[in-house]
Amino acid sequence: MSKNIKTVPTTEYDAVIAVAQKYVNGLRNGSSDEVAQAFHKDAVMYGFTNGELLGGPIANLFDFINKNGKAPEITTRLDVLAITPTTAVVRVDMENDAIGADYNDYLTLIRVDGVWKVIAKVYHQFI
């Protein structure tokens, strides 16, 4: 007999979305400290900004926030694309960030010691 067991409770989806929401809230508030709460200390990011590949440590994102400030008009939609007991992928459809740009972010999360953190961000900027 095959097993038909649901391995990820809905509360984990909520927990993953809550981490992505911390990221969005930090962008809205222009707070790199708030955004940092969503990310693992060793997180990386890669994507295209103004047509140029930008990548490396997540500190690059913090520098962007510190340079460009708040995004009070930002709007987003957060979707969990995939989830396992220890990993998840969230798509952030974003409009009107601090520089007025629109993005799709793909946040890859890892669950360590019961805590979800973003370990990688891959993004596309629409220009």
C-alpha cells in the first residue's frame, strides 16, 4: 500500500510567507536591518539591474536599500511556488520599488532549527 501523507502543514506556508513579508516590509520602510531579518547570514543574490548582472552577497541588497531609501508605494503579490519540510520557493511580484522599478524576485528559503530564512534571491528587473 502506498503512503498518501501530507508532509507540510499549512502553517509552514504561512511561516514562509511571513518571512517574505518581512522582506517586503523592510523595502517599504527603507530598512536594511528589517530586510536582514528575512535572510540567512550567508545568503546570496543574483539578477539584472538596469540590464547589468548584479550578484554576490546579500549585503549588495542592503547597500541598495541604504542608498535608495523607502518604497512607500511598493505593491507586491507573494506566492509559494514550492515547499518541502526544509525548503521553499516564493515568487515576489513587485511593482514600484524605491527607484520606481518593477521586479519578479524568486526567494529560496531553507528551514534550519525550525526557522525559515531566505538563502538565495534571484530576480529580474523590468525596464
